[in-house]
Amino acid sequence: GGVLRGPGRGAPALQMTEAELHEQVGQALVYIRQLEERLRASEQRIAMLTQTREVALAGATDLEARVTGVTADATHPTLLIDKGPTRGVAPDAAVVWGVNLVGRVQQVWPATARVELITSADARLFVRIGPPMVQSGPREVREQLKRSADGPWFEAQLVLAAPVEVGDWAQLADDLWPVEAQGFVVGVVTRIEPDPGNPLQFKRAIIEPMRPLARLRSVIV
């Protein structure tokens, strides 16, 4: 029989593709953002406990679900998934895929649920916009995104001096979403153009989801 040999001096080095490395960096960044939000939430909770002396613990688990249907409504797109309350899916739960924020649970039935995508017409999301790096430094801004009237992507009105560049990530930093959703990627800056209403003071960033959300085959709740 042969001998199994572990990696040694003569073993070939395992190399990551650029996409794999990009994904790992993104996952690390999401995790750091979540730790920051958990720390902030814990500090707020501690401050409240000093006054109320109440204790409440909540845990969060990830559940993979298969996408079984997609609505044809372009203004309020939704996904139907094959998991519901019998598996722990609850209304308003965040739904993600990889490092991407997909949406939140809108409606539930015993064994299924409907997910409203973040590209819904009435979407308003607060995000941090900066380079896809673990340490983004000072080149990071916090802005509110709104869905563009021109398609399923987002717009952000920025002052001319805002240090936002094409390729930057917009990551969720919105108190109206669960802590578990913070840091996930809403989209990437694909272009920056003069603001049509006031080009002398503002510019507009166009931010598009990294993946066509309506084409996903599975998600994580």
C-alpha cells in the first residue's frame, strides 16, 4: 500500500483564486461589522439593565432554504422559500446569500415563507460605503440608499468631497435590521455621476447588488 503524506517541503502549494480570496475577505469584513454591532448593542443593553435590572437572552441560528418561486412584480420582488415557522423561520428575519444581503421574511406559512428583496420599490437602507478591505480607515461614509426609479439598483446622494469610488462596497449599518444582518453587502458602487438636481454640490453613486437576487436558488435565513 501507499503512504499518505501530509503537506511538506515538496508538496505543491494550494493557491486561491481571486474570487475565492475576495469572498474570504468579504466574509471577514461582514464578521467584523457584526462584532461591532453586537458590541454596540451589548453596551446599550448593559446601560438599560443598570436601570431596569431585566435580563433577556436571545440566540440566532442560520438556516439554509431552497428558493421555490419568484414573483413577477418588478416593483416589489419577492422569493418563496421552502422553510417556515416549523423550522424556526419568523417574520422580519434577515435573509442573506454569501456576503450579500438578500431581503427579509415578509410572510410565513407553516412550511414556507415569502421574502421581500432589498430591491423593493420602497427600500430605504442605511449603509457604510467603503473599500472591500478589513481595515477601511478614514475612507468610509455612512449614507442612506434608496431604490432607483430606473431599475433594481440603488442611489446615494453624496457631497462632492465624499471619498467614494467605483468598486466600493455598501454594507448594511441600519438599526431597523437585526444585528445578524449588519455588515452584509447591499451592493457595489458601479458608477458615480453628477447629481441631476444639484451637480455643483452633490454627486450620485449608483450601487448594484453583486448578484441578480431574483435568480438565487438558495438562501440563508
